[in-house]
Amino acid sequence: MKPAVRAENLSKRYRLSRGPRGGTNLTETLAGSATAMWDRVRGRGGVAAAGGGDGFWALRDVSFEVNPGEVVGVIGRNGAGKSTLLKVLSRIVEPTGGRAEVRGRMGSLLEVGTGFHPELTGTENIFLNGSILGMTRREIEKKFDEIVAFAGVEQFLGLPVKRYSSGMYVRLAFAVAAHLDPEILVVDEVLAVGDAEFQKKCLDRMRTVSRTGRTVILVSHNLAVVERLCDRVLTLRQGRAEGFGPAAEQVRNYLALVRGEATPTVDLRGHPNRAPGANEILVGLTVTVDGLPAAVARMGGGFGFELSYRLARKARDLRIGMVLENLYGVKVTAISPTYQDPRLLDDPPPEGVIRGTVAGHNLVAGSYTLNLFAEAEGVWDAIEPAGEFTIEAEDVFGSGRVPDAKAAATYLSCDWSRSW
């Protein structure tokens, strides 16, 4: 059986400099493009074909195969090349080197809502978006009722989608895209849309697609979903394939990789994960254990943090918050002095350091990312994630057994008894 998708030494390089290099004219540009195209046709489009100069390799010599009817996950940190890989497979982005072969009709769910027009009604956008995604009008009419029922927006179909809430918008967009009937379905992080009930419907839909023998390639940061849904997983690290194999094995290896790369101190100035439109209030983060910088804490023990800030103008108060999220995509707890000691950060100086200490916790072993938020006199800051740390497994009950990280995000001590 021939693979549904095959990637051979797939590479993608983006130039970082703006404008053409000095001395490059139209003839040279066309000649260079023709040479690169010829190299790709002959299968020589590896890294060397990209030439020198300043640039960023989003993908570098990635090779793998996906069999018909297989569900394959793609995992990795932000910037690892996951979305670029799917765009190359979907023929949206042209590779710098290597080649990708796709056998069968492909449907891509890369950006939910692409093709929606805010002035058109829900009904009109179903037909518009469906057409953009490759469905015929007859196919859309046949599936119209199913799409509407899946999205749960029946009573709002006559309204322009600009009046929809964000949740309604993404539910309708996903419903249209999820009812394509391709042989190969490529999905990029769209299973996180909507509320918990709708996410379950999305997952059920993905399982239905896989059971009907269609091929699925899924990018997601939710490792629990990846492990449950996928047969095999491709792990990317800095554009390269770090591993490709059984889902449970690759998730385990990825968690170990993340633990090994954690650093206790992060410079938050110009942080790439800062929210669009945010003000730079938070400038530094250090995770501590026993008062010293450390990226690893113990189960049942304590940890702390130091958060540096800088205000552009005087404020009457400063509010900060931190949310811990595990690598299975679960926000497990929140920490903030705003609720514990509301007057602590009143009349703050222009610059300062806020320290917090958690004396003991009930988090299970694993890696955790830190999402930070701050607000002062109408200006705000948000970085998701800003940093990370690891909690190592330990026999916290002295029973010889360690709480299973896959079973739950936290554990509780309980007084047990029996009556026989």
C-alpha cells in the first residue's frame, strides 16, 4: 500500500532581511528561482539548495510517511515548525528543499474562519466558506442541516456574523470545515475552540473521520488529545524531526525533552509570546526553589517566583496574576496577590520586584508553563506562556507509589478507613 502522505527531506527557509540583497537584479532573482525549482524537480532541494545569506529555517530535512487511514499527530514547542509543515503539505507554502507527495483529495483546517465575511449572514457564510474549502454547492446543501446542528447556531443564521460572539463564530467556522469529505484531513490547533461541550463534539468528529478510513494529520498542544487520538506522532524541534513513532512513546520523549530545556530565569522584554496590543509591564521572571533560581521542584514541596515589572507612568495600584498550565493543555491553578492581599501592590514605584512563595502544592509530576498577566491604570500585559518549570516525581505518601500524572493534574491526601 502506497503512503497517503510522504515527505522527503522537506525544508523551508524564510529570509529575515527586508528587500533584495545588494547587487541582486531581476535577472539574478529569476535565475535563482529557476535553479531552485529545477533542484526540487530533480529531488535535490535539500538544505544546500537554499544557499547562504541570513534566514530562518522553519523546517530542515524532515522526512516521514503517513499510511492511508492513519491518524498522525505533530507536536513541538512554539516555533518548532508544526504549522509550516502543514502549510507545505497543503500546498499553501512552497518548500525551499525536498518534496512532499500527497495521494488523495486534501482538506485543510489551518485557520478557523478564513473566508468568512463579517457583513454576510451565517447562512451566506456557510456557502461562501464551504466553496472556499472546496465543497460544491450541492455538497453544501446536502450537509447544511448537519453543519448548522453541529454549530448550534440555528436561531442566528439570519444575522451577520459580525454580531456573533467569538464562540459562535468559531463554532460555525469549525462546523463548516469539519464536514468536508477529503481522503486526507489536515488540522492545525482548531480543536481548542469553543467550550468544553463543543470541544468534545470536535474530538468525536475527528474520531468519526478516522474510523471511516480517512487519513488525519493533527497539530495540537493538547498532548492528552494527541495521545488518545493518534496512532503515531512526529515530534519537531527547531524545524527538525526529533522523533516519529507510537503516540505514547513520542509524548513521553517530548515531555522529557521539555524538562531538560527548562531554565529558571527568563527575560520578558520583547518576549515573542506577549499578547498583541499588550504593554510591556512585565520585564523579568525567575522561578525559585528554597529561595534560589531553579527549574525543577519536588512533588509535595514548594516553589516560588520573582517577577520584575516596569511602569511607564505612575499608577495607584498594580494587579498581577499567574496561571500554571500543564503540557496536556490543562490550566491547573492560578496564583495572584490581588485576591489574597489586595493592598499589597497599592501605589507601586515605577520599577520593582514582586516575590511569591508556595510553601506546598499538590501538583503531580510533569512540566508546567507559566502564563503571566498584569494591569495598572488601564494598561495591561499578558504573556502566554512566559516560562516553565518541572515538578519531579516523588513518593509523597511514603507508600512506595507515585500519583499518576496521566490520571489527574493534582492529588489530594485523604483519611481512609474500612469496615470489615
